[in-house]
Amino acid sequence: MRLSGFIHRVSLLFSLSVALLGSGYLQAYEVREGNLKTVFHARSDVPIAWRYTAMNDVFIIDVPGLERLGRTFNRITQLKEHQYSEAYPRVLTTEELTSYISALHKTFASFASGHDLLVSDLVQFFNLADRDKVELFSEEHALRDFLVEQELIKEWRGFYQSQKPHAIILSIPQVQERRANEPGVSNNARYTILLHELAHAEFHGNPFYNKYCREFWANSLTDSQKESFKKFLASMQYAVDNEELLINEMQAYLMFTPDSGSFSAARLGVSEGALVAMRDSFIKGRPPIQLPLRVKAGDLP
């Protein structure tokens, strides 16, 4: 009896270990608190989940390695920002996702360097993946486990439910040298990505700023300028029929992307003077946001 009991306990422990490994739980995030400056200057070789102290219910997932970042967030980003021709939303299989990214002449490491999601988006993602029996990466399981651990979502009767549907999950990459299969990430690039994603958090979580951006889009931009933003975003496969997505990306690129490689007058298809005028108009209205305005390339905190 003692031997059989011992064997039974060992078997249970082995099964538990396999389950945890399969769920990605062994990649649990280190949770810290930090403001913009703290997060920007932090360096780590393990993923960190920052509780952003300037806003409630905002987490910044800080990931070393663009490949790892992509394996965590590319599939959900494709679902929420790129699907506009599907009759019904669905999660792509790994084979489909790989083909989709390759068709854009991208890799998992270069598909997207930052992400912004609501917890409600992630609940939909994990439920659709379960429904269609899509096999996810261990990094995606680790993200799900983190959400459960932080009581942002819960599982009930085989479905995931939002505990805090309006909580915001952002992601940014660590600084790194260029690698054989990954682009480099400079200090300036990290700051640009961080600012850009925090602007999305303000749009999602600050109702006064959200209203300001909507009114700016409706009343301050000309039809031609709106069309320029649509074309710019469509070139990156954004679902441009989604006006909320358009407005959200417009404000983040226009005011909080101080990197000419990512955003510029030339990339938008307007003159330098026109871009300056749009930015001046945005600032003149005194947007209710605490992020630094008029940030230029090289302006680091």
C-alpha cells in the first residue's frame, strides 16, 4: 500500500508538471510597479509585467526578444486589428498565421513591436481559440495564466470571462542588438514604442481624452487628411473600416511616435508643413493627457 501510494503521488506530480509546462505556467511573469521613466530604463532578460502607476488597471508586458514578443501577441493582434474580410472573427492556426505574416514580407519578430489590448479582447481570443481547438504557443498560454493569476479573467464552465473587461494590456520589447533573425531595438525605439502604446492606453482608459480624439478626428481633420491616415494604416493591414481603431491609431502616430522610420510626413503622404499644422492643432485644443507632447527623436526621459 505504501509503495502504491508513493507511486500514485509521483504520478500525480508528474502529471501536474506536464500540465504546467504545457500551459506555459513555467514562464510566469515577474510583476513590478513603475511609471514611464522606470519602465523605460528597466533592463531584464525575463518578461516583466509592469503595473503602470500613472493609470489604474494598465499592465505593460515587457518582453526580451522580438520573436518571443511575437509568439505572445501576434496571433491576437491579427485577430483584433487585421481581420476585416472574415465573415466571422476567428483565431488563425499557427500554419495560417505563419503564411499570413510571410505574405506581408514579415517575420514573427518584425510583424509588430508593440501591442495594446483590452482584457475583453483577450477573453474573446482565448474563447475562440478553445472553440476551434487552435493550438497556441506556450507564450500565449503564459499570458493567459498571468491574466488568471491577476484575477483579470476567470474560467467558468469551460469559458473564460472578464473580471475587469476594461483593464488594458500593453506590450513593449527590451533594448537589443540586431540578431540573425530579429531586428535591433535601440533606446529611442523602445521609448517610441512605449509612448505609442501608452497613448493607446489613454485612449482606452481616459474617457476625456477619448472624447477629445473623436472630436479632433470629426472636426479638426479635413477629409483629405483622414484619407491620408486611412491609406497609411491600410498599408500596414489595419482594419480601416473600424473608425474607433482609425482614431486610436491616428492620435498615437500623430503625437506619440517620434521615430521617422515608423511615422513621418512622407509616410503619411502629406507635406512637412501639413503634418506640423495637424500637430499644432491637436496641442492647441489642450488634450487632457499627461504624456509628453512635442516629443522628438532622441528625446529620452
